[in-house]
Amino acid sequence: MTAIEIERTHSAYEALPPRPAPFPRFFRETALLVGRALRTIARVPSRLIDVTIQPLIFTLLFLYVFGSAIHVPGPYQNYLLPGLIGQSLAFGVIGAGTATATDFTSGVVDRFRSLPVTRLSVIAAQVIGQILEQILGLLIVAAVGIGLGWRPHLNVGSAFELIGLMLLGLFAFTWFGVLMGMVFKSSDAVQGVGFAVVFPLTFLAGAFVPIQGMKLIPRTIGDWDPLSSLVAAVRHVCQGTNSTGSWQLTHPVVSMIFWCVLITAICVPLALRRFRTTSAAK
């Protein structure tokens, strides 16, 4: 290499823009990856089935098929819709897990690893993208419920409380789903395990029928089901009703916050460790 070529090489390196600081770089790359995830929805609209069509079917099915046979104080809509919102939060585990497993098996994550992007931004974008999709599902459930006669009793303070609880629940359950997706690495396995666990727990959580009317064994499970506190908290904030039974049902908001913090504290470190381990293996 001649002296002129060496000088041109040094000049080219000097002309490169300075590398952004770690935090601005992380936020910028995360925003870019979230935008990429949202743009893929238009190409694969079936991704939104679990947060659009499925909640609509559950709402119509339980309201018009089972609603006439279930007796609760007040309109059944005011009892059912908070339960469906809690169920939608819990089902976010399956959606996040399926999307994460698909990205891992389809090579999308491997492609991101080959790019000069922060590793943490890859998993952060996955979580944020799934939370945004789940918010869409919750808005659809609420809109359909209001159209069918649901009348939540919310003031400004309780509305902000509900939004805070929803965001906390979405954050916790989405991280749980992301961890499941990285552990099982198969969308079919995530869906199978997710439905086998989440589906019966939502039925035992008092989402559709009161827990107090159940037999001893399912009532005991329902009293201490983590999803019971979630459903009871949404019902307490939206309708002002108080549940009876176990301690977590009589203090639903505190119990929901406890469970969400516990799930987050367990799943976030495990998911990050799992992601770093798989990255190092590559």
C-alpha cells in the first residue's frame, strides 16, 4: 500500500461520524426495531388474530350463549367485561411467546445478531412490539363491550389507576411470554403449553362466573389463582365492586401489583440471561 493510499484510508476513517453514546444508541435502535415489527403486521395480518378476532368471539360467546344462564348482581356485561380484559392480559403470554419463538426459529433474531446493533435493543423491541399489539386487543375488547352495554364506573383517578394496572400487567405477562418463547423455541409448543395453563386458570379466576359458587377444590384454586387478583382488580377499579374469599381477592389491587412485580423480577433476568446465552452460542 502506497503512502497516498494510507493517507486516504486515514482520511476516510476520520470522516466517519462519531458513534452515538450507549443510551441514545439503545433507544434509537429499539425504536427502529419496533417500527420494523409494526410494519410487518400489514404483511402478516394473521398475527393480530389473537388480539382482535379471538376477544370478539369470547365476548359474543359468553355474553349471548352463557349470559342468560349466569346470575350475578347487576347486568352481566358489567361482570363479564372486566373478566375478559383480565383474560386478554393473561393471553398476552401466549401471543408474546408465539411471536418470540417464531422470530427465533425463522432466523430473524440471527439476522439482527449479525448487524451492529445493541443486543438488548433486540429483546426490548420484541417486548415493546408485543405490548403495543396487546393494547390494541384491550381497546377492541373495551370498545365492543361498551357497544354491547358495558358501563364502567370510572372517574379521572380510577381511569389512570386502570391504565397503570394494565401497563404493569402487560409488561409482566409479555416478559413471561418472551421467556417462554425462548425456552420452547416452537410456536406450536408455546401455544400448547400456554393454552393448557392459562385457559383453565382464567376460568377458575372468576372471569365468567363467581368463584364463591364453585365446588371446594376449584374454589380453593380460584381463591389463590394469580389471575384471580388480576380479574378482581380490574372489576374493582372499573365497577367499584369488592370480591370476597381469600386475602388476595379482598385486596385485589395490591395482590395484582405483587404478582406482576414478582413475575417481572423472575422473568426479566431469566429472559436476558437466556438471550445472552443463545447469543454467545452463536
